Amino acid sequence: MKMPVRATAWVSLFAVAFGLVEAAVVVYLRGLYYPEGFAFPLKLIEQPHLVVELARELCTIIMLIAVGIVAGSSRWQKFAYFMLAFGVWDIFYYVWLKIFLNWPVSLTDWDILFLIPLPWVAPVIAPILISIVMIIAAVRIVHFEDAGNRFSPPFVSWILGGLGTGAILFTFLRDTKATLGGGTPESYAYGFFGVGVLLYLGALYTGFRNFREKEG
């Protein structure tokens, strides 16, 4: 079988366009709250705007999940297309912000990534690297299953993936002084983040290590 190029292309196109929509919302928000340019300490969002923003973030994830469910034919393909949509969307979100606002100036600029259940903050390079890993994993899984194989990662892959998620979330949520405390970010925990990325790659490697693709 050939890799489902059309589905991959349409999911990617959706993600690129959705990234523009997301960036447009942020352009408006920064115009309201950061007219002189986005910077820490964070400014408090008015309650009505905060409620809308939380709802928008939740619906963003729902939309990305829905795309994966529609595009994939198996459980793992659906998850893979979700990862593909998420990764492409997140990268192009920053591409569009760079085009519209000339921001970020560098990949080490700090950003607020998410608000649920607590604000997440990190340098821009962190979500971009995770998105790249997600895209690689997604393409690999889709290709593997489209070749007639059944992706079924062993228990060790789940453990590595869970530990990687924990390490990365720790780096996003640890600096509460820069979010809930209204301060400026401390130095980012790049060490923990690097461990998290390596654990993700380990989960992907062990997920495929014991499988051989069927010959075409």
C-alpha cells in the first residue's frame, strides 16, 4: 500500500490555516493587552475575555481531535493524524505570528502556551521541538499502518511516554511566579525538557523495535 498522501496533505493544510486563525486571535488580544509588545510580567485578562479564551482553547483541542478521527481509519491512525494536525498547527501558529507581528524575535523568547488547568509558559523553541517530534511520530505510524501492519506499542513505550510527558509538563508549569504570581520567568529547565524529549523518542523507538513491516 501507499501512504495516504491525500489525507496527510488535507490534514496539514487544515492545520496551516487553523494556525493562522489562532494567530489572528492572539494578534487581537495583544493589541488589547500588550499594545507596546508582548512581554512578561503577564497582564490580567478581564473575566469575560478569560472565559472566552478558556473556551477557545478547549475547542481548539476538540477540533484537532475531530480532524484526526475523521482522517484516520484505525485507532492509532486517528491519534497519528491528531498529532500531525497539532504539530503543524503549532509550528505555523508561530510562523504566522512572525509574519504579522515580527514575533518571536528569537526561539528563546518566552510565551504563554496554554491556560488549562494552569498557565503554561516556556521559550518558543520548546513547543516547536515537541511539535516536530509529534509530526515524525505521526508520519511513522500512518505509514506503518498503511503498509498493512498493526501498531501496538509495548508497555515500556507507555511508561517512557508517560515519564516524558511528566518531565515536559513540569517545565511548563513549574514557574508559577511568572504566571499566577505576576512576575518574570526564571531560567527554563532545559535539562528536564531534554530528558522529556529523549523519553518521547525512546517511546517511539521501542514502539517500533519489535515490529517488522509486511513486505509489499
